[in-house]
Amino acid sequence: MEAGMLAKDCKRKVILTGDRPTGKLHLGHFVGSLQRRVQLQNSGQFDEINILVADDQALTDNWDNPKKVRDNIIEVTLDYLSAGIDPDKSFICIQSGIPALHALTFYYMNLVTTQRLSRNPTVKSEMLMRGFNGSESEDDNVAGLPAGFFTYPVSQTADITAFKATTVPAGEDQMPMIEQAREIAHRFNTIYKCDVLVEPDILIPENAAQRRLPGIDGKAKMSKSLGNGIFLSDDAATVKKKVMSMYTDPTHINVADPGHVEGNMVFTYLDAFLRDDSQFADYLPDYKNLEEMKEHYQRGGLGDMKCKKFLLKVMEDMLQPIRENRAKWETNINDVYDILKAGTDHAVQVTNQTLHECREAMQINYFDDKDAMVKSWESWLNESHTKN
């Protein structure tokens, strides 16, 4: 792309991010992107921030249970607001209420092959997690897979490019999705000789422990469907129960035994959630910092229960304000509805403009200029007669 085109795209810094409303948001969502969204929202560095409740994408594997999706739209929005998303600074919108996204998805499907989609690592892992592929054969790995689920990277590209997003805050597992979005946007601009679409950049957490937070069982990514998560809306008693059951080091049987911090969820979560060393002074003055605590655990003499109690204090510092915010919003659900309606109305205007520009670039804006359409037909007719 030429320098002039880049300059045009970079005049506005726009964020697009979001979640599928299939359940309450958990700590993986919080450290993977939600916490960063709040920071970026309050930074003043972006011209527009859009947060998409991706209900269309949620239906790709919940087609037989749309009520689940419907019920969780308010639930996810409450999680956003309680975590610090400010409706005066960010727009929250519902995917299915934005018609331009559907049209762009259809156009983009012609710009990517099924072979390319099947190589997407994120799609592959999601297919495995949901048990869609019933065969180990590469040729059969889409057997029984809904077409909507298979093509959701295309739908996600439509979401991102419709808002002309320059930045997508997301977890590390979403990197292949953003790369695919860049490919499709670049292909559109190249084929139709335009600079309509922006190629987005992903913004992943700087803290490595936050990029792909494991579940409390230590066996997989934290997931709503696997039941191994701590949710932003969990009460204090539930969080305590989950932390106390957290996977640690199976070889650390006695307090005196040397322990391992790698793969130990208590230390993984401390890496992800410890705010600063002052929390040691407040809750565990035996140590100055996390490194001292890790060294003690590794040489033996530090019990798992003491570590878990400290982690619980750290997590409650973070979760209690979120719970308090949520309690306030839960008494004003009509306001939550109005926030969603206003955000979706705004999104319709923004994305309709992008759709108009795309159709213009593709020269399929038939009813924008009657004379141009007639002249195009006349030109085609003359060329046909000349050839004959």
C-alpha cells in the first residue's frame, strides 16, 4: 500500500474488540483483553472504541439454543460495565443488529479459500474443543462442521474492517484470526484497486502469563465450556472454593518438600494478577516480592495453603470493586438496554458507510448513479458488437 493510503488510514485510531455471549466472562477474558480495553479506553489515545457482543458468532455452535445466546447478552454487558467499560467513552453494540456486517461477510467469503480457512490454528483448536471433527484425517476434519462456524474468521474480518479498526486488543490465541483479517483486507484493496479497508494490528497483553490464562485445573485454557474458570461475577465464597481447589504441584506433598512453580496454577495466577510488591507488605510480609516467594517454594518449606491464601487476597483486591459495580448496574437494567441500543445505532451508521464504500469500489452500487449504470451497459454493448 502506498504511503498516502497509509496516512489516510492512520488519521483515526479505532479499536474493535468483543466477546461471544455464551456465558459469563471469566478471568481469562479479563486479563486477555478486557482489562486492557479499560486501560485503552481511559488512555485518550484512541478516537473511537467499539465493543461487539458477537451473538451471530455465538449461534454458529448454539444454533439449537438461541435462548442461551439471548440471555447472555445482558450478562456479558454487565461484565463489561462492572469491569470499567464506560458507555460515555466506548460503544457497546450487538452484532446481529448491524446489517452491514452480514453483507460484508458474504463479499469476503469470495476472497478466501476453504483450504486457507481449514489451516487457521484458532479454528482448528475450537473445532477440537467442541468435538466437531469426528475424523483424524486432514481431508475429513470438517465433517459435521456447521458452515457458519467454519467461516467465522470471515465474519470476524467483517466486524473488524466494517469499523475500520486499526487495533484489536485480544489474547494470544487470536493472532491467527487477525492475520487472516489482514489477508482478506489486503486482498480486497488489491483486487478492487482501493484503500477502503484498514489492515488491523493485534494488541496482546504485555504480561506473558496473561496472554493465555490456563484454567484452575492446569490442563487447558480457561474456558466457559470446560468449567475450569473463575468468573468476574463469582461471589467471594465461590472464588475461595475455586482457589483452594486450584492445581499446584503434585510432587509437593509435604510442606518441607521442594516444589515446582512451572505449571503450578497458584504461581501462574500470581504472575498474572499480582498488582505490585505492596501486596506482600499488606498480606504476606514474609517476602519482599514474588521472586523471594518462588525461591522459598522451590527449596521447600512453603506450603500450598499459605500460597493459596495469599493468591485469594490478591484476587479479592481485584474482584471486589468489580462486584460492587455490577451490583449497581444490576439495579438499572433498563439503562443497560439503552446503552446497547445507542451503541448498536451508532455502529449501524459507521458500518453502513464502510459497506457503501466497499460496494462503490466493487462497482455494485447500482442505484447510486442511474446514468453511470446505463453508460456501463452501453459500453459493454458496444464492446460486444465490436468483438462480433
